[in-house]
Amino acid sequence: MALSNEIRFSKKRTWSHDLPISYLMQQGVENPGVLSLAAGLVDQNSLPVSITKNAFESLFSDSGAAREALQYGTTAGSLSLRKLLLTHLTNLEQKSAEELGVTVDNLIVTTGSQQYLSLLGEVLLDPGDICLVAAPTYFVFLGVLQGLGARIISVDTDESGMRMDSLDSTLEMLESQGQLDRVKMIYLVSDYENPSGLSLSVERRKQVIGVAQKWSKQHRIHILEDLAYRELCYDGPVLPSIRSFDKTGETVILTQTFSKSFAPGLRVGFGVASKQVCAAISDKKGNDDFGSTNMSQHILADALRENLYYDHVDYLRSVYREKRDCMLDSAESYFSKFRNVHWIHPRGGLYVWMTLPESIETGFQSPLFQKAIHQDKVMYVPGELCYAFDHGIDSSEQPVIQKNHMRLTFGVQNIEGIREGMKRLSDAVKSFI
Amino acid sequence: MALSNEIRFSKKRTWSHDLPISYLMQQGVENPGVLSLAAGLVDQNSLPVSITKNAFESLFSDSGAAREALQYGTTAGSLSLRKLLLTHLTNLEQKSAEELGVTVDNLIVTTGSQQYLSLLGEVLLDPGDICLVAAPTYFVFLGVLQGLGARIISVDTDESGMRMDSLDSTLEMLESQGQLDRVKMIYLVSDYENPSGLSLSVERRKQVIGVAQKWSKQHRIHILEDLAYRELCYDGPVLPSIRSFDKTGETVILTQTFSKSFAPGLRVGFGVASKQVCAAISDKKGNDDFGSTNMSQHILADALRENLYYDHVDYLRSVYREKRDCMLDSAESYFSKFRNVHWIHPRGGLYVWMTLPESIETGFQSPLFQKAIHQDKVMYVPGELCYAFDHGIDSSEQPVIQKNHMRLTFGVQNIEGIREGMKRLSDAVKSFI
């Protein structure tokens, strides 16, 4: 018998290949002269070099503490860091830990909040289970859901974020189709959503808990609240989280990261959930990696303890506010001359969402993307990547995938890069107007 | 209608709860006076405090390099580290990268080798797929496989590791049962296996590639070679890996870690596989966490580049050799008086595998374990955790789960702790002889 050299991968593997992020990164590598308004990196110059150095030196001045940082930690994360995270959370929410119903046992430290999102998907979702998301939403999480074989159903969004009437009617429709028992979670990026830059209004933050509970008929429907950008606020008001309105602490699962507000290279994020959900995540994480980098956790703990972290976030806000204003000014300078081109002014975060006339598609294979990357030497994220389409329901019952948006970021480029990138992008767009 | 607050977890979650490691850790916390010969931590005193400090200072003396370490890296890991890992591997194998057929593109950096094991399981195994393992084997990987819903089939093992005749006949049996198409991998810990301390003989390292290829009839059966302990060798000879005999580089997937030979708190491991398998792992890892801690990778790269790593491993070998000898001496002192108690003398690694008379069970609920932990204040890992039982085949066709073993480690205790722990353990055993 002839031997076979064919690899038979798992089903999950077939669901998670051809990730758009891989294509984007490949384009970046293959076109080195390209100015990226796409890459989700953070501002290079404001990374906390001296704070990290101080924290490291303080940690390593005590060889006992240094050894602890170099040894295995626990799967849930360093207890001293988790205590500081609890204080951090109460500072942000302006509520006590008791009022929030949170203790260190509700907190798990992960490799960025991305790992928390992924672990939660693993423990909650079977293939065919449903997660409801805004349209548009964070496209890497769409990739996670696809990789789990989950159904992703999009809900209409307006300038105040996901529409609660649309969420409610979508759930009603799913119940009428006998699919309500497959709905496991509602995913929401509360502040300055990637890609739209929009925030969910306070009114809706309160309402969504009621909607989730109303439709928790067969089992609990969780709200997964992604607060990756909450600290990057450049204009008020700062809004309380959805989690802060969850009196029992059982409906909302909250996740945050230090990747945007401190340093992604440390890979520290965390999540807050009920003890049952924590136990599930901890078991899965124990099998996956025994816990995230202990040394990073100790460095971050030092930065939080000494308040150096908070000073840094203040400084970061001024850095990014200037960069955001530069991108908005450049948009005004280079794009206001085009008819039917508009963009959102985000109050925080890292993204500007730009809408072109409906006739101009922005996808990887579109003439605009190809011209931008090869001729004008500028790159953006096609907006269509941020929309999910579910084949299980009628297309009239879900938001259409809009193909004429671009996600632009002011995170990684400096002021000159932002201005030049926006100029190049307007050159690319001009020929299609 | 009454609302439901019941959480409906994924199937995977139900497969991975009640992990034995959680029970063990809980026992450790609840019984603080207990001397642990169970915990898989590394020696605290020999952790590389000054090497890490030097590496960090060197990295942070250049603010450009420091910023690079604090920024996002790539999912596959830092290119400069991967180049050094390639050299590291060729040093260990005493073969060139060309002879091994490995480039940096075959290498992925992970959060310890544990994450590599878990990612590989995710991309290869569907529920019901089969992985063949030695009896006994690394119990945390059994937990990973269970969490994926995989079938685990144990293969007889003797003092030279997994028996190739048993492996062959097990595969023949599976084919006769129409199950060969579900066999995806053969898992082997080549050097100083956790828990047995045994190594696979060179002859079998060569043979197993042929066996895997012979039964790769419907698709490729991979060998997953876990080399977590390869550098912790206290008595020669150092053996070449299974991977070094794999001419095409497509059958064997190799994984290693710096947790044992340097510092687990940095959480750096890596794996080597064919490009197809790398692509699958990279996609999954991209969804899971975008890459492991960049700063750890830069620190380790510095230690490797400056050869400080190699000096440290030399030193570690002398530290652990002394600790191993202490455990073997203590075994001789306290256990040689008991009939039918024997133990393996490991040439490397961190574990001593001790066999009690068949009538003495060692499991969590056994009188011995309970007496040891509550009265004699000492803890070990019950050997039965390291055996898998598959309900899909007749019990006459698989190795029996042996219930009279203990896995003892000399990793975490100092010399006094090892001696005292062994004395306490002999007190616990004495009353059952």
C-alpha cells in the first residue's frame, strides 16, 4: 500500500485558516516602503522604557523577589498583581470592590486580553453556538469565533453603538426559529470600538443587561464586555462599564488589557467573571500554558504599586490626543473636498472609521486597495473584515456587509507619518471618486 | 417565564474539569506545613537572577531595543530569538540546520512548551481522534488530550521507553477495528520522561519513525517529541533526538522549553514542525494571543547570544546532579529496608519513580496519600494519574493502570528538604508494609 503524507488537520484548523490579519502582515512585509495606517501597534516613542527599567531594577534589587518572578507562578496569575488589579478596577469604576461584587478570585491574568477572549470562547462555545456582535466590530474576535465554529450574528449599530431594539428583535427572531438555546453570548466593545471609534451610550449599557437576562430562558446568556481601550480617553465623559450595572456580577464578563495603556510586549491582560466561569477558564488555561509570563506580571505590579502606571497613562492620553487630532485635521485637509466621504471623530481609542461613496469598494482585491498599496504606498484595514455574515438567517434579517469603509489608525505612525499617510490615501481615493 | 441562570458550558469544558493538578495545588495550599515532593517547580536558589539582570540591562541600555521589546512582536516569535534557537538546536543535535532540514520558518516560539503541546493538539485533533502515549507518561498532556475529547491509547513501556513491538501491534489492532483513520499522533518524551525518568533508547528513536510511516496509510501520523528535559543530563550519554533521524522533517514535531534549563517565569518554549503544521499553529496562536511575551524573548535572546545561558546550564546540571544523588541516597537509606519497594535511577530530568508493593495503592483517596499529607506532612504525585485508560478497546489490549507508584521530584526542595521529605515518606509507607 502506498503511504500517505497528507496531513489531516482538525476541523477547527480548517475554520481558522486564511485569517485576514495574516494577509495584512504579509502585505506589510512584502511592501516595505508602505506607510501603514493599518497596523494595530501602539505608539513606539511613548513606550514606558524608564518605568519598566525602574520596575525591573526595584524587583531585581531583592533576589528573593527576583527568584519569585523567575519561578512558575499560578495559572490565575500573581496574587499581588491581582490585588492591584482589583484596586485598579475600583478606581476606574469609582465603586468599591464590594459594590462591584468582585474579589481577587473573580480575576484571571492572561496573555493580553486577547487570550481571555479566546479562552472564554473555548469554554462557552460549541460549534454552531451563537455569539451576537455589533456591525462592525473587532475583526480578530470574529476570527476567534470562526475558529471555534461558532455562528456570528451581527446586530445593527448606530452612533450610540449596538442598537438595543435590534438586539432584542434578533433574539426574538432566533427564538422563533428555535435557535435561542444556541445563543451563548453578546460581545460588546464599550469604549471607542475597534474599528468604528464609537462608544455604547450609558443608557444602552444599562439596557443590555436586561435584554440578556430577558432572553436567558434556557440558560444564561453572557455579555462579554471588551474594555481594551477604556483608559485611552481624550475627551470626556468617561463612562461606567456595563459590568458596573450588573448587580449580581453573573451576566457580564469584563476584560481589559495593558497592551494599549502600557506595553503590549509584556502581554498582560485580565478578565473578571463569576467563579464558575473563572474555574472553567482557569482549567483551560492550566492545560494551555500554566499561566502567563510571571516576570511581566511582577513588573506591571511594581508600576501599578508606585503609581508610575497612572502617570504614564496621563502622558499617553496627551500623546494620542495629538495624534488623533492630526489624523482628523489631515482628513479635513485631504478628504473634505470629496463628496460623500465622511469619518467619525472618536473620543478615544486608536481608530478613525472612514466611509467612502458606496460605489468604492475597499477590500483586499479592490482596485482601491491594490492602488493604495502598490502605487501610493499606504495601507489601511478594509472595513468589510469587521462585518460578519451568518448563512443561517435570511439576509434581510441581518445588517449588510458594508464594503466602502476603511479602518485607519493613528496608533503607530508619528505626526509626520499620519499626515503623509493621509495624503497618500487621499491620492489613492481621488482616482476613484 | 422564569429566567434561567444556569451556565451551559462548551463540551470541551466538561471534558477538562476536575484536573488532578488543581487537586494537588489545592492540597498544597490547604496543608501549608506539607513538604512537597510533588510540585513541578524548579530549584529556587539556582534561578538565573544575575544573568537575567545583565540581559535586561543590556537590552534597556539601548532605548530602541527596549522599545522593540515593549512593542507587539510577531505571532511566531522574535526573529532574532528564532535564529538563536536554530543555532541552539544544531548545537544540541550536532548537526547543521541543513542536515536537519530546519530554518527559522519551521520554528514557533510559545508560552513554554506546554502551549506548543496544546496548540498542536488543537490543530490536529478532533474529538474521538487518537493519540498513542507511553504508560506511564506526562499527566498534564493527558489532561490536554482529554480536554480536546481525544482518545488516549497507552502503549507498553519498559526500561528503554515505549516498546516498538507494542506500538506496532496496537496500531495493527486499531486498523483491524477500522480505527486507524482516527490515529493522529504518537506522543513521546524522549529524555528522562516525566514521571518515570526513563529515556527512549537510540534504537527505538530510529525505529519509531518507520512505525509511524508504516501506519500512515490514510494520512500522516505525526510523532510529537517532547524534549522538555533534554538539557538536564547528569550522566551520559546524551542521545540524539528522534527528530534528528527524520530525514524529510515531516514526521516528527519537536518541542523544547527554557522553563527547566533557565527560568519558567519567562515562559519561553518553542517547537519545530513542517511548514504546513507551523502555519496551522501560527493561525491558532494568532487568534489565541498574537504571540508570547516579547520582552522575555528579548532577554532570553541576549542570554543565548552571550553564551551566559550555556554556562548556566552547566551550573544547573551540577546543582540537580547533587539533588538527584541526595534523593537516591535517601531512598537507599529509608526505603531499602522495605521488601518489594524499588525505584528508578534517572540519568537526568527531575523525577524519581518509586514502586511500592502491589497491595499498596497511592491515589488521592488511598490511605497512604491521606496519611502522608495529614500525618507525615509530605506530598507526592500518585502514579496512576500518569496512565490513560481507553474505553474503546478491550482492557486486555492495553497496559493496566498501575496504582502502586509514586512520582517524586527533587526539583523544588533543597538537600535538607529532600532528605526530610524522603524520611517522612518512608514513615508514611512503613505502616502499610
